[in-house]
Amino acid sequence: MKKFLPFLLFSLISTHAQVIDAVAIDVEGEAITTLEIQAVQEKMNMSKQAAVEALIQDRLEKSALKKAHIQISHDEIQAKVQSIASSKGMNQAEMKAVLAKKGLTWENYIKQLTIEIKKEHFFKENIASTIIPPSEEELKVYYNTHKESFSSMPIQMSLVAYLAPTIEKMKEAIANPMRPIEGIQKKNILANSQEMSPQLLDLINNTNINSFTQPVRTPQGVIAYFIKSKGQQQMGFEAVKNSVMNMWMQEQRVQVAQDFFNKLKSNANIRVIRL
């Protein structure tokens, strides 16, 4: 969901704002430079107007975060780092190395991540909390209106769960799936998509049959799933109810976030100096 600007935009802003002081727009005392607009436009393949709107939203977010005085603990940041690293099948040291190759220091990454966590808190407390959950009938109407989006959703799937003590062991198991490997546990699973978390369902949906999912670190160890088969038969509303709710919620979050920032923009002091 595109509720906040990605790290790429943050990096471009941080890098280019220091190069030139030609202020194009002032948003609540926060400057947007001509070079920032150009950089976002080029790197994110946006029109000039879209880049301007994205940067104005960034400044409005900064202003809102300052006023909210959100505090983030070191433990929460570390937990987020661990979660991100695990989702990519890496530990923190490996993650640092990847970021260094991309030219991003760990200090700047943590600074960016802290801002993103604050945005998540702000969104949850001030925006998402305004969404009223749909009734069963509203969900059914939404499902009937968007049936094509759920016509190929996996319903039942056959998996082999692999559990390894380390990422290295998991990589060895994935490279040699037929060979017994010490420390690797395997379990055949017949799963229904309705019983899965959205994260796991998304992971499986994005993995081909006869392939392994990306390894994920958990408190129990490193887990990966070998996809043997995925059912594609449409079985009606009840079979995809969780997916319908997830899609409805995603659309609502985008809409209420846009409405919120449109309201902020309409009440903000925005001064265009040059474009």
C-alpha cells in the first residue's frame, strides 16, 4: 500500500537538498528545492506535477509527525530491523553488507527506518482508526463487484515445510531437496488459503509450483515452503472471505490516507516560489 513515500524518495531528498538552495516551494516552513523536484521526477519516473505533489506530501508528513511527538524505543527499532532482515532471509550483518554495497550507511538507514516507524504509528493512530469495518453484506457486495480479482486465488495447496537451524542449512536443503541433511525437518502440509496469514498467503502466491519460497527467520528457526500444488478452482465468497477483507481494507486505507492528506494540504500554508 502506498500510504507513505518509500525510502528511495527519502534518500533522494536527503542527498539533493544539500546541493542547491534554490527553494521552489515552502510547505509550513519546510523547503522543497528545484533539484529535489528534478531528482524525484527522474529517479521515480514521475511527471513534474506528480513529483511536486509527492514532495508536498512528504513535507506535510514531516510537519504532522513533529506535532504528534511520537517516540520510538530502541527495542522497537531493533525488532523492525530483525523483521525486515528475516523477511529477506538475512541476518543483520548480511543486511548491513547489502546496504553498504548500495551506498547507504547503517546510521542513515536506521534514521530512515525510524521515520517510517513513526509514520506507521501516526497512520495507525490517526488515520486507520477511522475505518469502520464492513458488514458481511458489504463484503459480499464488494466480492460480487470484484469477482475477477478472486477468480484465480489459490484455495487449497499442497506444501512441504522445511525447518532449518540456520540460513546456511536452509540454502543447502533448497539446493539439494532430495538429500537428507542433518538438522533439517520436513513436514507435508495440505493447507487452505483461508487459514493462512496474509503474509504467508502472499509469499505462496508469489512462488511458482515446484519451487521454494524465500526462507523466513522465525523464533523456531528458518522456514521455507516447497510448493507442490496450488488449487485454482473458484469456490465462492466463503472460500476467499479473508482475501476479500484484505483487499477491501487495503483500498480503504489508501482512500482515508489520501483524504487525510488532502485535508492537511487544504489547511496548510503552501507558498510556490518558482517551478
